[in-house]
Amino acid sequence: MILKENYYLSNGIEIPKLRLGTWRIKNDNVVQAVVDAVKTGYRHIDTAQAYANESGVGDGIRACGQNKEDLFITSKLAAEIKSYEKAVSSIDQTLKTIRLDYIDMMIIHGPQPWRDFGNKDRYFEGNRAAWRALEEAYKAGKIRAIGVSKFQKEDLNNILSDCTVKPMVNQILDHISNTPTELIQYTQEHGILVEAYSPIAHGELLKNKKVLETAEKYGVSVKYTIIIVDYLVQYVSIFLFFSHIIKVNNTNSI
């Protein structure tokens, strides 16, 4: 059962294979989403500063009836933050907003600010500065693990060349119709766990003819088919479901 399976990060911390993503869930609604997810069996909740729902996630954690020690909470440092001072302040603000003494993991949300996503400037200096702030928070016990998101080879090398603590996770776009094999392998070769976000391709795979045919053939939901195929391929380690599919058919089989 995937919901009960974990991996180990490079520092020995256990991290659940399956996680609940809270992108696009309003702060008022995310409380119940977290409660429902935990009741379903999820133990990994993923939020971000950019989602503007960290406080609701914190409320959901306190309302779900599960000990915090049994949950794994991830948040993300906003992609726009590319200075040490702003990163330090932003990390502390997340802890205040979510109202927890620590969070399990925090990652840089992207190597570039969203307004510059895909441009030539990779913000190497700014990412090193933000990473230094994450390292310090990690060493201070505010965060149990640190990582990155959407980092390509050159972005990873920039951090690896200057860090005192290596990234433990790289969260990348990966699903059955988009598998960046070279980046996955490169990430894993450096002892960094790969997290896959958007396993249903922002909803596009729900309309894929082959996926629909496979789901019908085996009598399961389309969403279940996608995540199981992803899991069996084993290119990636951790999958992210967004909240609107936490009550999918066959959840108990996952």
C-alpha cells in the first residue's frame, strides 16, 4: 500500500512516497482538505508560501487528530526570494504562519522568479544565498530537511559547488507523458531524492485515450491508473496528488 511506504532522505529522515499537494486551494478550504487527506491515509502534506494557505494547512494539521510527529510537512521558499536576508526572514515567517516549532522540509520553489521562468538568467548567486539561509535553518533545527524544485543540471551544480549541506530532494515535473530521464538520473547520482509533481499533467492525462482505455479495461479510475503506472515505472520516488483527487476510487488499494 503506497500510502504506508516511505523513502529515506540522505540524512536518514523518512519521507512518505505519496503526498497531498495544496496548490490552488484557498486558505479557508485547505483545513478540511488536510483533515480529509489524513483520514484517507496521507501523512505528507505539501504547501508553499506562494499558495497563501500555510496558516490553513497548520490549522488542518492541528485539527486532523494525528500527532505532528507522525506527519511530514513540506513548504517552499518563494521563487522570487534570491537574497540571504530575505530568505532568512521568509523562513521564519513560514514557521510563524503555519504555527509549528519546525517543519519537516523546505525547498526553493524554483531557480528563477516566476516572471523570469525560462529566461537565460539562472540566478546562480541568488540561489546560493537562499540556500545558505536554508542550510542555517536546517542546522538550527527549524527544518528537518532541505531541497529544491524545478532545478536543472546547471542549477544543481551551482548549489553543489558551494554548499555545506547537499539538497536532499529535487521536485520536478514528471508524469507518464513527460519523463525527464536524464535529469532524474543526474539528480539520483548525486544522492538527491526525486519528487514528481503534477502526475496527471495538470489534468491533461485525464483526457488521454490510452489512459482512458486502460482504466476501463481494469475497472479502475483514470487517476488511479495514472499514479499506478507512474509508480510501476519507478522513474521517480515521490508523487504529489492535488486535493481534488484525494477521494479517488480505489484509494484503499494505493
